[in-house]
Amino acid sequence: MHEINFTRLPEIDPSEIVAHMSDPRVAEHMPLLNFEWDEAAVAKFVATKEACWNRDGLGHWAILSNDKYVGWGGFQKEWDFGLVLKPRSFGLGARISRKAIDFAIADKRIPFVTFLLPPSRKNLSALDRLGAVFVGEQEYDGETFLKFHLETE
């Protein structure tokens, strides 16, 4: 049994995030990951995500399973949901996503959620099960992503 909890990124040891984001299996589906992760990169990343919380009241969480860091994810202001898990926790993605979507449904500020996935992601059945609908391709920072939309109201 996995107890899933969301906490803030500053609660996580930066070296854990460095190890997580430096794993080539993580980078495989992150076409915008084009730099080396080190403690300075983590500090900038965490500060950027905390600024979203301060500005919008929403942002990315550190995700824990049984009180152990397994990845990060959450909502950007435009209601895009992102999730980046450690490889050994890839199997928790659907469960974590469901918990986050339940959060979005309960939060009246979030009328819908979008998902941007790289074309390298071939198994999209979890999005089907959530009820997300493919709306087309979207370019972001010179890369093409598949965009999905889910109503939460």
C-alpha cells in the first residue's frame, strides 16, 4: 500500500532532486531537459516553483509515497498538470494523477486541466481513463507536445 502525500519542494533534500532529474530514464520523455542538474539548478527550480505558489496560490508539489520522495508535479496557473516521477515510482503515476485531479475538482479556481505530453509517450490510456480529450499538438520552446484537456467542473 502506498500512502500518497503532497508537500512543498523546499522540504526535499536538494541532492535527492539532483539524482532524480539526472536519471537518463527521466530525461527520455522530457525534450526540454537540456541542461545538467546540480544544486544550483535545483535551487533555481525550487525558487521558481515557490514563486508560483506565492503568486497564484498553486504550483508544483514534492510527491511522497509512504513519506519518501518519489517525484514532483502539480498545476501551473494555466491549469497545466505536470508529473515527473523517479523511475522506480513510474507505476504510481495514475494514482498520483487521480489524487491531483481530485484536488483540482475540489478547487473552484481550476475549471479544467490540460496535459502536455511529448510524442515519445506512447501509452496514453491513463488519460483516457481520466476522461481527458486530445485537442491537438502544441509547440512549446521549439518542441512539439500532445495537448489533452479535462473538464473539472
